[in-house]
Amino acid sequence: MDNYQKDDRVKYPLIGKKSFQEKRTIYWKCAYVFFYNSIRINSTFNHLLFTNDDKSFVLDGFNFQKEIEKLGVEIRYLPFSTYYILGELSKAFKNAYYKFEVIHALKNEMHNSILMDLDCIWVNKIEELNLCFNEYDYLLYDPYKEARGGDPFKKHPHDISMKDMGDVYRKFDENYPVRYPVWYGGEFIGAKPEGFEVLDRYIKKSFNKVISDIKEEKYYFFPNGDTLLDGDEYISNYVLNCLSVKRLILNKYIKRIWTRTEENNAQKSDLNLAIWHLLNEKMYGFDTFFEKIKRNHDKSIFDSNLEIGKYFNIPNKSFKYSFISNYRHWIKKFKKLLSQ
């Protein structure tokens, strides 16, 4: 979560400008939905929620922390301090740097770990996951692999090509060894403890250099106008691409699915994936799905992924659930206007 005092009105591309309490509501509903589904699919996993929100959050009598713990989740308070960006140095995705705090913590775990975004939904099990951990150093996702089509000069949805990334990274570090870096998504990073230790060490070194260079008025701009501090994936990809490690790309299991834009990419085959990353459903599908499952710890209430998908417009737009989620969203906005 953002720092309440300093970031109450920071704008995030997929939710707009929200107050601290509004962002807490979105955050905790996504958290509950994420763990509800992950535990339903991955019943043998240990589930941890790292959060810097240390205050109890109760909405309409529903205590989110207590209910999430009832699901079987361990909640750990972890301050947002080392990678909290001050001032106007970051104009987007400022809170995403909290992942770096979590990476630092995961190096101390005794088991293999997967770091995931809370706006993801587990719908199927990855049966060979343990085997993957045994054979590879990092389990990653390349969200723009299909869109690039193997062309390092083609600009993906961030309006940056692999060549653009390499050019900026070499300005930042003249000895950077990768000409065409891959954009690995931050929604799924799997590694052993020693893998997170290496990642943590290089991320910290890179982050500190960015901050140090800024103090000397050295800035590194991508063609879309972003700097290295306008999204955690700029720094994490700087590191992940240059490490001499074995990477396994899990694109056959994961997909960033856009359901509320002209670039809607949901399709029937998504029902066979293991994980849906639903970036623009935070205020819609997650909200409606949460109302369906709250206080219901029976993980068998859904007969199929098709039934779950209806809440998130997968594989096709569900007019019933779209109407419900849109109605709930606009009622909240209307009530907010009346209270002002």
C-alpha cells in the first residue's frame, strides 16, 4: 500500500486516483479472492501474505485479515521502507516497488517460493511445478512473447522494444551484456531461496545506483518517456536478463488478460491455463467475485472454470456479471459524490 500521508492521491493507470481507504478496499478484496482461489487449487502450498498495512481493515462487518487467516494464510507485516520512492521520482506504479521488499524477505525462507501479484486468479494446478524448481533457477513469465513474434525491434504495449530496453540499460551500465533484453512480467517470479538472494543483491545494487545517479542529475529515459523508476519491472528486468542462470518461461500456464479494453485478448483456451492475470478487473470482477465467496469457505461452490470466468468476462463478455460489477462500481462513485 502507499504511504497514507504522502501518496493519498497518487494516480495508478488501472484504478485512477483513489483515496487511501478506497485503495485499501481494492487491495484487501483482491487479496481475499487471490488466496481463496490459490488455496482451492494449491491446497498443499504454504500461503504467505506480505503487507505493510498493519491496521485492521473491516468493511460491513467483514474483518479481512481475520477472514484471510481463516483460509489458512499467514499474514506477515513487512514495512515499505527500503524501496519506497520519495517525492516525484516515480510517476506510475509506485507501490509496485514493494515487491523488492518481499524479494528480500523470501531469500530467508526455507522453501521454494513464488512471488505473485494479488490481481491474479489460480484456476488450474501446475502439476510439474516442483520438477521445474529442481531443474531451473528462475520460473518466469514473458507477457509479450507472442506479440513480439521474435522481432526485437517491435514495440510491445508499453511502446518499448527489446532494442529500446537494451539501449537504455547500456546507458545506465556501459558494460551491460544483453543487447535485446526480454520483458519478464512481475506477476510471477519463482525461485529457490538462493535465487531470491541473488535477485535481492543485484536489485539493491541497481536501485541504489539509479537513486545515486538521479542525485547527480543523471536520468535514463525510455522512448515512451518513462524512467527506470516508473515501474518495478524496469529494474527487475535489468537484473533478470543479465544473470547467468537457467530460466523457464511459463507462458503456457499464465496470461495477462485484458477484458475491459479494445485490446480484449480473452479466449476460450484461457480456461485451460493455470493463472489469469486480470489487470483491469480489480474494481469490477474481483469486487463481484468477492461478494459471492465472502464468509463461504467451501472451495467447491464453483463447478468449472467457465463459471468462474463469467465474473471476469472470460472467455467472453458476460452481460449479467458485467452489469452487476459495473452497477456496483457506479453506485460507489455516486455515494462518494453525495458524501463530498
